[in-house]
Amino acid sequence: MEKKSKMAWENYTQQDKDELFAYSERYRQFISNNKTERECVISMIEEAKKHGYVDAEEYIKNSTPLKAGDKIYANYNDKTLIMFCIGKEDMEKGMNLLGAHIDSPRLDLKPNPLYEDHNLAMLKTHYYGGVKKYQWVAMPLALHGVVVKKDGTVVNIEIGEDPQDPVLGISDLLIHLAAEQMDKKLKDAIKGEDLNICLGTLPLDTEEKDKKEKVKANILKLLNDKYGICEEDFFSSELQVVPAGMARDYGVDRSMIIGYGQDDRSCSYASFEAQLEVTNPQKTTVCVLVDKEEIGSVGASGMHSKFFENTIAEILGLQDGYSDIKLRRTLAHSKMLSSDVTVGYDPNFPSAVEEKNTAYFGKGVVFMRYTGSRGKSGSNESNAEYVAYLRNIMDDNNVIWQTGELGRIDLGGGGTIAYILAQYGMDVIDCGVPVHSMHAPWEITSKVDLYEMRKAYVAFLKYA
């Protein structure tokens, strides 16, 4: 394992570094421009079409047989995306899958969010996923999402990203009056119900002397003028509050990236690019990008949904014909990398990890045999044979890799989608990059780890 302890940078030629920085810039632009799961799916489909991918619905509608080399995608409500490159082998012999999630911790607007309080127009929010609530105050925020009107018209909303846009925010209590707040535990200093967004203070210019809530009325007028929506339309909306601004190079040496949503868009973007790179594979390759992982993979667009299984059934039906046993064999014989991030050793918090079994910035992609908490509760644990299989692929393809656990035993823990796919009997392991400030509004990754992760995914998909 000695070679794995070296910094990955030390193994690179100038050409390697040029490719690394080019990939990092593509990734940085992607996470800057796609901060919701809907934005990710729409952007990825647009790019996939340029690489020859076709909507699976066209094949299904016309009962068009699938053949080796065909590239198709399935889109579920712009929240979950599955991409296939059909292989030469029968799918019953198994597929090579990459699975990641494209949702991230954020603040969602409540169903009835808009109100006025002492001439301040405000929005009520409900946090999504595991967040430290105090991290979301006193910083510029943006509003992303869609409003669906009664007639079915979908209106896209984005406020706070263009340099000419205003930004939104949540105020914090001034230090001069914060003695009681400062005595509280961190988790209690800012309550969930305190995460209210300030929208404005300008009252509606009206001759109605008895008009109430003029500031709120002015906000509604501005929204109606620009987007054609009314207050009731908020109920049929999916609007998310996220950090405003572009992802940035991090560090004087530009060796890292700081940006919103790197858990798990660092892995989902690498999975997407790896899938695009594969053509005419021996085994069918699949890229699965799902929603709702941050809240338990539930709902119609989460990994627990039957959407994935149903789509595989449809694909089999367009080949030699569907049967339940074919579906079960296809899934059971498949191999998967559950593409998700892990903790990176942080000199500011060394006691959170056990140094011999944690991941480090600059040492490549990370394989985690299990996540979970305490006595491996809630985890998928990869078998030794599968780990050996992956070691061979990585070393044969000069991928720099390391191993890690999600923190010190009994300190906490977490999970991924790995255990859900493992229920089919397929081999699954977690594989991603180490992150600093995970689940904070701004997360940090190492460019060299991002690059090695992409290499690992390509090597895995192409291996037969």
C-alpha cells in the first residue's frame, strides 16, 4: 500500500496536470450553473443528446429493438436520470453501474411562504437534509426552482445568480444583543422556524390608503410582472434557497474547489462524464442519478422508488423480451460503484477521524467498504472478492486510490444509496472523494481527487 500513501500530484506529467485542470474547470462550471436536481437533469440531457443519447420513450413508444452500442436515457420528472450504453453481452450477465445523487442540503420554501412582518416582506422555509442551521444566516442566498400554474405552465425562477440580480438572505442577531444566543448550544442557536428569508421593504405605490401589507403586495406585483405568477401559485411550486454565486478555485495554488452541492454533484458529474466516454462496451453501462438521497432516498424520485427497476424491465423488453427472472438475474449479476463522498482529514478537527482509516486530500479516489453508524448499522458492506476485483481494475489503469471510513467509531455516521442496490444481490461499494465542510453551504474538494475519481469511473465502466 506504500504507493497509495504518496500525494497524487507527484505522479503527474504536465499533460496530466493540463487534463486535470481542464476537467476541474468543466466541473466547476457545472456545479455553478446547476444547483438543483432539476437543473442537473435538464443540463445533462442536453449534453447527452450531443453524444448520441436518445430518449428511451421513443424506443418504447415505437417498440424499437435495442442493439449493442445504442445510447438511451430515461428521465423521471426532471429529477432522476438513468443513462444506458447497451453492451455486446446479454444483460442477464450483468451491467456495470455508477449511481450518485443530485440533491443537496438546502432550504425549501414552505407551501404558504410569503408574509409581511412590520414592513418586511419575508419567506418561510423548511430545511432539507442534514444542515447546521446556523451556517445559513448572514450570507447571500439565491432562489432557484419552478412554479407550475393551474394550466400546467411551468415557470422557471432564478433570482440571485446574475451579477445584476439582487440576492436574498437570512439575518443573524447582532453580537451586542446576542448574550442569550451565545449561551445556547450550536444546534439551538438558530431554530428551523427562524430561517426566514428577507425579500424587501419597499411598499406598493398605491392610492389605496387602507391597503394592508403593502410591502408584500409590492413583492407580489414584482413577481407577477416578471414571471406572471400569483400568491396561490406558491403552493404548486418547488423553490429552493441555495448559496448565491459561482464555485471558486480554493487555495493560493488553485488546487481545490469551493462550491455549493459538491455532495454529491462531484460524484454525479464524474459519473455522467464517464458514461459519455463509453462507447460500444462489452457489458451494458448505466449511470443512475437520483433525487432524495439526503432525506432517505424516499419518494417517487428516490432510489427506493421502482423507477429504476421498471426502467431496467423496459430495456429488457426492447431486447430479447422481458421476464421477471431475466430482470432478477440482470440485477443480481451487476456490479456497481455507489458514487458518493466521504469525510476528508481536516487539521482543524483531527479527533473526528481515526488517522489510519480516513481519507486525505490529494491521495486520490476513496473506496469505502461500509458506511453506517456505530456497529456498521444501516450500511452495505462490500465483500472481499469484489474489493479485490476493483483493486485489480484500478491498478491496471493507473488510478490512484485510497481507503477510508466515515469518521471515528461511535461519533456519528451516515449512509448512501449503496445498501438499496445491494438488496438486488449485486456487488456494490461506495466510491467518491473526500470533502471538507460537508453539508455546509460551501464545500471543499481537491482537484486531484476529482480527476482520479473520473478516471476510476471510466475504468470501471469499461471493464468486462
